[in-house]
Amino acid sequence: MPDEVVLYNSCVVPLCRPVLILLKQNKIPHTCVEINILQNEHLTPSFLEKNPRHTLPLLEDGGMYISEGPAILSHLHDHHALARCNKELQAQVDQLISWSVEELHWNIGFSYVYPQIYEQFALEGKANDDLIESGIIKICQDLDKLEKSYLSSSDWLLGPQTSADLYVACIIVVLELVSFDFKMWPNVQQWLKCVKMLDYWDEVHKFHNDIVEKIREETGG
């Protein structure tokens, strides 16, 4: 059995979840180390030695530290026999994952959800309202793109189910933290149902699902 890799993970960081799901789905031996970012454990000297950029997820493997989900997936493909698609499809997968990390997560997380639920991401007064308003406009555009361009004729984003579905879905469900209504995007709703049935989704999303359930109980939603 190969040596275990170590995943430095945070249950509140959506970008960690697709990596953890893929490790589990592909039976890659691993240890998961929880980093509490709300207590700034990602800014401690010991963590900064491993990753000066203090981002999560972070993978430790054979003395190397690899940050950023796309780079981690590339490493797992090359060193742990994580299955790849054919070259043409893999290029589309990589493109969607990069978009989800660089743009979609910013629009959903930092421009809309996080300023509403985390003090450290909120701006002062009207600036926060303006940020949230601009965020919802971009989110609607993103959901329209998924609804009409990717999911109009398929249950999955790129035809067959790929790691791009996991990445995009792990970010889209962050909207559940503010009780976002997906009724205008029925294809996205149906796709999310399919992704949530994948192996290890519920296990990895337990913290998220518990919070969403608590919000629904408090709001009667």
C-alpha cells in the first residue's frame, strides 16, 4: 500500500470538499487534518511553513506541499493513478474547474454569501449592500450559463460525470447558506440532485448540511 497523503482541510472551505471526495472515491490512502480557519489556524507559523499563501486545501505527499485544488488534482492524476478523461474532455474539465475556483467561488462566496454570514468578509455600511447586489447579478449570470449552455441537454456539465461536476457543485451549494432559491434554474436544480447522490457527498458535506438544516429550522424554510 502506498504511503498516505495528508490533506489539510477545513470543513467551512468549499474548495476542500471536491478534493476530499475524490480521495475517498478513488480509495487513495489519506489522513485528513482539520484546520480551523475561523480561529486563524491557517495563519500559524507551523502552517505558513507548509504553505506561505495560507490557502486550503493543502496536500502533503512525499515531502512536497501542493496547494490549490486544480494543482492537487493534477498531482493525484500523475502520482496516484486518478483516472483522466480523454484529452479533449479533460481540457474542458480543467477549464470548468479553473472557472469555478477563480470566478464562480468569488462571485458566490466573497461577493454574496460570505459578506452576509461572516463579519470578517463584510464591508462597511452601503459598500456591503453594493457588494452583495453586484454579487447576485453575477451569480444569476453564472447560473444562466450553467442552465442554458451546459445543462440544457445533459444531466452532467460535460456529458459524462466528471470532477468538474463535483467542483462546481461544491461551490454552488454555498448558496444554501443564505436559503437561495434555485427555482428559476430547474436544470441546475436537477443536476444538483444528481451530484448530491454521488458517493461520499453527504459524508464530506455533513458540516455544511447541518448548518443548512439549522437555518431551515430557524426560518421555517
